[in-house]
Amino acid sequence: MKSLWTYLGLALILTGCSGSPKHIVDSGEIGAISFRDEKHGWAVGHTFDKKLFLASTEDGGGHWKLTQVDAGGQDGSLFGIAFRDEKNGWAVGSHRLAFSTSDGGQNWTKMEALGDAKALHYKASTGCLVLGSTGFAHTHGILVFEEDPLKSTGGGSQSDRGRIIDPWDVQIVDGENLIGFDSTTLYRSSDKGKSWKVIELNESLQNSSVVNAVNRVYFDTPEHGWLAYDDGTLSTTNDGGITRTPLNALGLEGRKIWRLHFFDSTTGVALTRAENGKQFILTTLDGGKSWKNKLTLDEGEWDRWDVVDKTHAWVGGRIQGKVYVKAFKPG
């Protein structure tokens, strides 16, 4: 811990019409959304006047309380927020920016992370901090923790091949199993991050040698999951990603999946973008074989979300430069 600044911040109540996007801040970008349950959630990011924001809701996104924190003159942002319980939580971002709270977010204490954070998750008594930076001295890897990601001395995970683990994001499937991914690789751990296996995907575009990059993955069990690719295709796996079977995926034509979530082996939801830039939230009831439009996002750019259950989910993005969060029913 470098300093013990406690930020009370600027508190505002943000309201909107029922079912409409809720305005969070002017002129900024959202870095992450995280809900502990159907009522209590957070949205974090930065404004374009070099401030960080942490917005909280206690009514499922109907009203938001905004706290703005000075970033110390840096062009940094927050990319992850998670709570271990209703009192203890952390927010992390670029430039090793980190904050902790022990009173449910009423006050935030400035800390320092091991490296630049890409994401932060907490599920089933297991936490996961994803680190990565282009800076030589910064730590790459996945820090798996139980108590506090900012007090651990770990990090810099390596695979069974000695390769540094540097995923875009990691999913905590259950208390023991974690799956990370980047555009060409899956990283799997079945022992709560103590060791990692690398699965090289080596997918290519049809009739081409160009790599077909992975956009998003989701696993409903340690072995069964889905992989969404940059060309808009979708595949499924029953052996943890070692082999993949393409799906015809009716309804995905001309769209790319940016976010993906499954509730079980058949029911799922996806945030997609069409070739013309228009965005849709689609749902499937047959394991991804066919998709139907659930919600059309007519305005803005939407790229962050969190899904709690079949009736509670939120998507975040920008409309004309302003940050908004919208609640929707995914099931």
C-alpha cells in the first residue's frame, strides 16, 4: 500500500425513466460492470478530464450514486471491480491504479496493484485479477486469490510449457476451475490457478490462412463451453477446448459476438454487433444452434455487461460520448 487516501468523492443520484438507459457521467468511457446480486451493483471507468468514476446502485440500476476520484493527472481508467462480500471490495485499472473499500463502497482507499489490471472477478470464494501491460517492468499473468488481490505477492503465472500467461480475460467456472483466453489460445487451470494448461486454437478463416481470432468464450462446466470468433462463427466443445465443433448458429449471420453468457447447456444470451455497427442482444434456447433478437440497441456503442441470472442483466456503453448503463431481462 503506497498511501492511505480515503475518497469520499462527489456523490450524485442519477435517475431515469423505467427501462431506459441510465446516465452515469458525461464525456467518458465505462471499464466494467459488476453486480453482487439483482439489486447491488457497480460501474467503473474514467472521464475525459482525467478522473476516475465509481458508480453504485442499490435498486438494480434504477438509481445510481456517483463517486469521482482524481487519477493523479494520468490518462488511466478502471477496468475491474469486485466484492468479496457486502463490505469488502476492490477497483483496479491501468497504471497500477487500485482502490479498496471495507464499508461497502462508502469510502475508498488508494492502493497499488501488482501491475496494470485488465479485469477483476470474484465468484465461489475465489478471486481472479488479470494483469498485463506493454511496459517491460509490469507484471503479466493471473493472480488467483481468496482474501485480497492487493495484499498478495503472487502474479506472473506460467503454464506447463513455461509460457507466461497473458489472457484478455478469465472466467471463474467454479471454485477450482478457471479458463482464460486471448485471440488464439485458451488457458485452463483445475487447481485454483496453481498450474495452467495451454490449448493453442490455431483456427483460420474459411479458405484462408488468416487467423480467425477468438472474441469471447464461455463455459457452463469445466469441459463444456462455447467459443465466438471474429468472423461471426460459433463453436462448441465438450473436452475443455481441445476439440471444437462449429455450429450453424442461425440468426448470427452478419453479426459478431462481443459478450457471451450461458445459464446452462441450452439457454444463453449474447451481445452482438452487425456489420453496419448496429448492436443487438440475442438469446438462444438450443445451445447456440439458433438465436433470436431480444433487444435492439438503437443508439450508442455498448461493450460492457454483467449477467446475474435469467431475469437480471445490465449492459454499459456510450451514447454521444456520455456513459450509460441499461438493465435488461436476458431470459
